[in-house]
Amino acid sequence: MGQDVRRGARRLSARPAPPVIVVHSLAHALAALEAAAEIGCCITLLSAPDAGVYAGAGWFKALIEAARQAVPLARFDAILDCGDRAGAVQGAIRTGIGTVVFNGRADVAERLAEIAQQAGGALLTTRPRSLLDLGELFFASPDALRARCGDALASV
């Protein structure tokens, strides 16, 4: 994944990183996955900045599981941004979220990366660059969201 990745991250050297779409709700995740499934591409769903702090790992895990059940043909990874809160990262790891973002102190990041790796996950110290952030379309209709995601993914 082209970011500053700590131990435990999966690297796909032969393939480019999948496009990243920032989601703020289940409707956003569904629209992104439906558009990706239609096009036949793999994507990464990224939470809003600090969502692991204010919404929590349980919310994100439930969102991802519901989206996976609703769009079973979609191929995707998910990343929860925990800001600089080590406790949020630990909660995400305990909840089973595979990849998290932590932008706190480097020494804390090293230890959290070891914990994530032991759990089979990965810790990123910078947010991945996104293709699209659906935050400005928070109240858009499902059709409008799907169309926006489709247009963005077709441009890649």
C-alpha cells in the first residue's frame, strides 16, 4: 500500500494499491461497494479521520460486516483511523479490525504495530490518500452516492 506502513502490513508490490474511498455511514459503504462490484475492481474503505475515537471500533466493525453481507461480490479492505489514540487502536485490534491508522508518537506506534502484527493485522502511521471522500454527500440519495462512486472509480 504506498503509505508509511509498520510491521504486519500486507504489501502488494506487483499490483497498484486499490482506490480508497472515505465512508462516513453504511449508505456510503454500500454505494462504494456496489459501484466497485459493478466495475469489478477491488477498493479500500477508509473511515473518517479519528472515527475510531468518536464512533468506535464496534461501529466500524458492524458497518463493514453489514456492507459485506449486503454486497457479497465486492472485493475490499477496510481501514479504521484512530488518530493519535493508542486506546482506540487497541480496541480496534481487539474487535478484529485488520488495519488501523495511528498518527501518534513513534515509540507508541512501534509497540502498537507489534500488537497488530501478533493479531494478524497492520498499523499505518499515515492515512492513505483517498480517491473520494463521501463526507460532503452525507445526505445524498443511494443512487446519487452510487453514481458518484462509479464515476470516481471509472476515472482510475
